[in-house]
Amino acid sequence: MASSTQQFLNIEDIREGALILKNRAIRGILMVSSQNFALKSQEEQDAVIFQFQNFLNSLDFFVQITVQSRRLNITGYIDKLKQLEQAQTNPLLQIQTKSYRQFIEQMIAGGSVLAKNFFVIVPFTLIEALPAADQRKKGGILSKTPKVKGPLSDEDFDRMKNQLWQRMEFVSLGLRRCGLHVTPLNTEEIIELFWSWYHPDEAEVGYYPSVPPELLRRGKPDNNQPS
């Protein structure tokens, strides 16, 4: 009997812009821009490295940095150029359009066109949301991890989510100081991200499944979510 891919994922639910894992921990995902480091002057490069070093040293929790390479299908773009070339009435502009189209075709003949997206995953656990007395800390190290049983309650989720947003805002601020643009993903964007990872061929041609309306309603951002 065929098994669903979801059975092998560590994701229990996607709710209000947060991943809920099967161990009741939650994760927030930030999409981060890139910058052309090689084109910067030596002083600018040193400043970026210094700021990023300060950002890493300021963290008292772990984060995961993920790079997604996605193959882009530009067949539609080539077809559009052909249409513009045929519809062009100015002979000179028609020649220039043809030359540009041929240049693009030659450029992609040797390989695929890839787009890279950068993400920072910010965690928060139910243990961290418990009162200090319940965490049974000793010397700053958790000596015993309480077992979490049953589904995550709405009260626990709201408490964890609020503290997760604070962490995400802290991470966003540190990355912005490095000259990067940061955007938190909402529920629909997280679903599309994971779907594209497991369906690269369909994502290449721009196909995405419809997201159930109930997930979108649950995924609407609130006032506590970082912007």
C-alpha cells in the first residue's frame, strides 16, 4: 500500500505562519535576500562580516540557514520574445529583438537557469515556554526534559507563538543590520515552499496546488507577527 509523503515528515501542522512539529516544538521561517558580496569594497565587506559576526554572537538559541536552488522554466519568456519579434514593425528593432532572443537561448543552452532562495528557520520549544521552576534547570542546563504528551493546546501554542515572533524579530533586526531584507513567511507561503521542495518538476513550470481555505484563515498574520 502506498504511503503518503506526509507520514515521513516531522511536521504535524502549519498554523498561523508557524510549523508545528510532531515533538510539539514550533518553527518560524524567514526569507532573506542576498547581496553581491564580491562587488563591495574591502571596507564594506569587512563591515558586513563584522555585523554578521555580531549577529551570530548575540544569539542564545540555534537557527538553521537553508539555501534552496530552484530551476526556472523560461520557455514562456522565450515564446513571448518570439511574439514580440514577429509583431515588431520597425526592421531595426526586429533585428535587435531577434538578437536578444538568440542571446538568451545560447546562454541557457549549456545549462539550467537557477534561482537561489535563502531561509532562516527560527525555533521555539514547549519546554522554553514553561515557568522556570518547571524547567528543572541546573547551572543553565536542562537536567531533565519533561515528556510532552497529547496534542498541543491552543493556550500553549499562543504562548509559544508570541515568544517565537519575538525571536524572529530579533533575528530579523540582526540580519537587517547586515544589509539584508527579511520577510517572515505566512501559512500559504510555507505550504508552497515545502510543496516545491517535494515537487520540483511541477514547481518549475509554475504549478502550485490550491491551499485549503481553512488553512488560509488560520494563517492570517496577527499583530504580534514581525513585519
